[in-house]
Amino acid sequence: MSVVLSTASLPATDRAERWHDAVSRAFVPLDMRLLEDDPSPGRIVSDRLGSLRVTHVQAGPQVVTRSRRLIARDGEEILILTLQQRGSAIKEQDGRQAQIQPGDFSLSDSSRLFRKQVRDPFSFTSFHFPRQDLRVRDEDLRAVTATAFSGRDGSAALVATYFARLAREAAGFDAAVGRQFAATALDLLALLIEERRGRFVSRAPETAAATLVRVQDHIRRHLSDPGLSPAGIAAAHFMSVRYLHKLFELEGATVGEWIRTQRLERCRRELLRSPGHGVATVARRWGFVSPSHFSRAFRAAYGVTPREWQRHGLCGEGQRETAERERPGRAMRCP
């Protein structure tokens, strides 16, 4: 569930104190100085995915500081990844200063001094989580705080895209799914830091697993494209088709089998939840070109035809829920 706070309804004279309290609750305790005589309204929206807290912020110019006094008082070790969306920020930590432009992201560590200054109205999305959840060396983490990661190209763009999509979908995930996606996000971030620090070993099993996650995310986002193919997927990730097939050996399936399974699952869900949709329309929506091929593949996977499964979708809501609990992924006929 989203938690929303806004100072728009408050008199300008009361906004500064309320905003300071809200920011410290949403992140970690911070010292704050607003840079407007009449503070602009501020807004914070938060969601939680396991130990990962996702927070959307928009407000006016300000400076926030994590001081020795506050570090000593709470002793929290929280990492904060920030995707800048509007306005630019100047971040300082570990002897570095970086300008973070819209489209960039950066990292801050609450266990050490940091300062952030924004001189124009801004918006960003942040992700904060316990330091222990990010499996990277302390020396590597210290080397990348207050650094601008461009969200427009290279590995950083893949990480930025994943985090941004995670933020957009956060409110719709159930707890178990949310925890899994959050863990994947932190794995991708750790991989990026290791790459930036020159510790990337292409043959390491954990690296292959993280690469597979990125490839699978790409496939899920392009399932509706009937032209989705191993060659195109490999090209999008700057790898050979042979290496792509090697990655999917970790799944115990070929690339084509994995794509087909994902498409069938999307069709199965849509037919159950939207029984008024035509079978051929649903099949095309998820990348199947031939309705007859789709029907054969569906029957082989679930033991019934798409139309039989769709008729099951017309059962009462309680019967559908029972069917899903008792035989997830398999059709059950209406009594």
C-alpha cells in the first residue's frame, strides 16, 4: 500500500518543519535547509518491497545533510539509490562531488557524512535498503558513492531501467513477488558496481545468473513482439547467440521454450481473468502468430484447449479461486 504525504494544504509558514519531519521519516534522520522564503509544497509517496523502500519525492530547492551527530545518534547503515527525474542535484560523499542530472542515478551511504543540494524544483525516485543486503565490498561501495551513473547507455542504463520499472509497478506486487524483484534489483546493482570497479569476471556463475536475469526481464517486456528471437535478444545484450543458449542451460530450457512458456502463462491468465476476450486476440497480443499453433501449445501445456479454459473462466469467482489454488497452471472444468 502506498503511503502519501503532502504539505500542499499547509500554510507556507508550517511547511518547513513538517517537511523536515517527513523526509527524516521517509529516509534517515537528516538536517535540512529550505532555500525558499516561502517553501513550495512537497510530496512523498512510498511503497515497500521486502526490505527495499521505494519513495517518490517532489519538492522545492533545499539542502540536506547527514551529520556526524545524526550518524552517532541512530547508527543506521542504509544505502540510498536515487533516480533523478527533474532538476539537477549536487551530491557530496567520501571526498567526491558529483552533479546528478535528470536520467542519472547515484548512491549514498547513511553511515558516513553526505550532503545533497538542489537549487531548483525537483523530483526523484529513491530506493533505500540495509547495507547488508547489497553484497559488495566496502572499498568498492566507497568508490562509487557520490558518482553519477548515466541511465542512458551501457550497463547502468539496464540497471536504471529495471529500478524505474520496479518503482512504477511496486504498488501492484504482492509481498512474495515484491521481495523477489527487490532481491533481483540489488543483484543487478552489485553487478554494476563490480563492473565499474573492474571486478567483472564473465565466467563467474553469479555473473551468469545476473546476466540471465537481465535477459529474462528483456524477454518479458517484449513478449508481444512476434519477431522476438534468440538472435535479436543476443544482439540487444551484446552477446553471441551461443552464449545466450549457454545462459538458458541454467534454467534447464532452451530460449525458445522459455519464451513460449512465458507467453502461454500470460495468455492463460488473461483468458481466465477476461473471459470476454477472443482466444485469437489474446494469442496475438502475446506474440503468437498462428491461432492453431497457439491452441496446440496451450493444450500440451495445460491439458485443455484455450476455449475450454476460457469457459472455466466463466465459473463463479469462488470456483475460479479454488481451481487456481488446487491446480495452479492447470485448467479445471466447471461442475
